[in-house]
Amino acid sequence: HVQLVESGGGPVQAGGSLRLVCTGFSDRTLTLTWFRQAPGKEREAVASIYIYGHFPNYADSVKGRFTISQDKAKNALHLQMDNLRVEDTAMYYCAAEGPDGGTWYKFGGIRVGFAYWGQGTQVTVS
């Protein structure tokens, strides 16, 4: 049973850092992705990691500031967010690819069906 749980969000000043953590996914998950959704905006993919922790991919808006990584020993997904900006304020969600597809997104040229989603963790940058 897959149940994703995010943590690590909170308020932070512009220029600061936060580290988000996602747990609860299967160690056989091929693709894991961090999404975010700000009020009044569509959900967008922020960072993905493919094939059991390899091949990270980032949205242009976060390249050079965010780092996605997978801790296989702890079965955890991290998103290190540095040099945060006000426009990074959003609810951040962890999503895992499902074996039979799910909600489909194309990110970095790769189309993935996400079947599992967490409840989200709020990041507020001021």
C-alpha cells in the first residue's frame, strides 16, 4: 500500500533554504516527482528523478536552486530548495509513478502517469 507523506515545508525568508522530504513510496517506483501549486495557478512539475534515483530533471524556474535526490537506504525523496524566492510560495506535492498509469504529465520530454500523491506541504516565502 502506497501512502506518500511530505514534510519539511514552512515559512522562510527570501534567499533562505528548506528541505522537503517525501516517504511512503515503493522501492520499485521508477519515477518520483515534486509538484507545486500556488493559489489560482495550475499544478506544475518542479523536479523529477527517474529510474530508481537517476536522471534528475528540473523546471527552468528552479534550475540551479533546487536539488532532487533519493535516499534508497531510507526510501525517502528529498527536495533541497536554496535561494528561495517569493514566487516559490506554493503547496508542494510528492508524486509517484503508478504501474498502470494515472494522472499523466509530460515533463522533460517524458510522459509519466502518476498514481500516487501526497497531501502536500506548504512553503511560504516572504
